[in-house]
Amino acid sequence: MKRILDILKNRIKPKKIRVPAKVYYFRETESTNKEAKLATGVPDRSLFIAEEQTGGRGRLGRAWSSPAGCGIWASIYLKPQKESDISQLTLLAGLAVCRVIENSKIKWPNDVLLDDKKVCGVLCEAVMDGERVSRVIVGIGINVNTESFDDELSDKATSVYIETGKKVSRERLLNNVLKEFFDIYDEFIKGGFAGFRDEYKKKCATLFRDVIVIKNGENVRARAVDITENGELVVEINNTREIVNAGEVSVRGLLGYN
Ligand code: BT5
């Protein structure tokens, strides 16, 4: 009962969220990315946000745990003016979160980590209109005030609360992330990813660590050595450099999480 009252009291107030366009708020929904993909008549730069997701999703159909009242489960709705590379937007959404959560690092391409555990994940999806990308949905999940995780996640997931011992305002954290994201997005539209490469590299936990590149179903051991101007990961396999694109392969750090 106390938990339900806490959840009601601490609900996100859509009026307090600062976005350039509209906020679509759901007390409960399957997935904010799904809502954003199916919605019509939505202005560019709107936000879909839910208190709880019953079917939150990660990449490759994986599940994203999204309980009520403790996290940010949000999707930014973009109508790109020109062709936007969604793998680069994934990196940049992670960068926006990393700028806001003190001491966090990015695990290429889409995880934000605190103490080597995942505090945030990003899922970018493009909606096609024939051959053209008509919308890009940038889904961001952040564990903010989560007190504990199920056994299955407890060794690889964390929250801002677990790491700092402090409960924080989800509205404030989200507003900070949105500000960073739209600042980054405006620059990205003008100049692409290249201008963020140095900052991304500084914050990237994957660099100079051993990783496993999963290529055509085979696990290949490699060392992550660089990020290109386009945001791809450069790995060294048997002294040969290779570019790894997030869309083509998945990379597992040897860090006890995936
Ligand atoms: C992601 O996928 O990390 C993308 C997560 C995106 C979630 C947002 S929430 C708003 C929007 N609506 C949605 O439905 N999704 C987006 P991936 O890299 O595939 O990681 C998924 C893996 O992370 C799972 O297989 C678990 O191992 C782990 N995981 C699941 N829930 C987690 C959580 N709450 N915190 C940390 N790790 C989690």
C-alpha cells in the first residue's frame, strides 16, 4: 500500500517536462517507442513518456524492465529534415545521458554505465515512409530511483539511487537530459557526429578493453582501439584493424554484462 501511495505521490508531472513540442504521458503502456511509432499528427521533437512499461523493449527484441515510479521510460519523436543516421543518434542520446549522470561512462554503442553496470539503455528506431525515413524514435530508459533488481538483472544493472544513495527528481533529470539531447541534436544536424567524437571517446568505457565481436554467429576476441568520425568502433583482431558497425554485429565487453 505504501509503495502504491509513494508511486502516486511521486508521479511525473507532464507539465514540468520541458520539450520543444508536446508531451504524451501514459500512466502505463506497453512501450513508449511503440506508442511513438504508431501515433499520427505528432509534432517534431515531442516526447512520449510512461510511468510504467509493461512490454519495454531493448534491441533485437530483448526485454527492458520498466517498473512503475522509479525510472525514466521516454521516447523522443523526431522528424529528420535530412537523412539521419540512427546508429549515430543512438550514440548521441547515450552521450546526452552521460553528460547528465555524474561519473557515468558509455559502453559502445548504447549503454550508459555507472560502476560498470548498466544505468541506461537507448533504442533508436526509424519509421519508413516508402524509401524515406519519416520519423526517428529515440527511446531512452534510465534507472533512476530503482531500489533493487530481480536476480536476473542484479549483477549487471544499477540505478542512480543504488550508486549514490540519493533519490533524485526524475523530472529534473529528464529535463537535463532533454536539454543536452536537443543541444547535441542541433549541432548534429549541422555537422554530423564528427564534432562529438573526442567527447564520446573520453567517455567511452569500451575503448582499450577486450571485447568479443559476434560475427556471423561466431565469437571473435578483439581489442577496442578507436571510434571513427562516424561513430563506428574500431577493433584489433590479430593485429589487424577492423571497423565494427553496431547495426551489423554486437559487441560484448568482458565485463559481466551484455
Ligand atoms: C537497450 O537494449 O538497452 C535499450 C533499452 C531502451 C529502453 C527504452 S525505455 C523507453 C523506450 N521504450 C521501449 O520499449 N524501449 C525504450 P539492449 O542493449 O538490447 O539491452 C537489453 C538488455 O539490458 C536486456 O537483455 C537485459 O539484459 C538488460 N536490461 C533489461 N532491463 C534493464 C534495466 N532496466 N536496466 C539495466 N539493464 C536492463
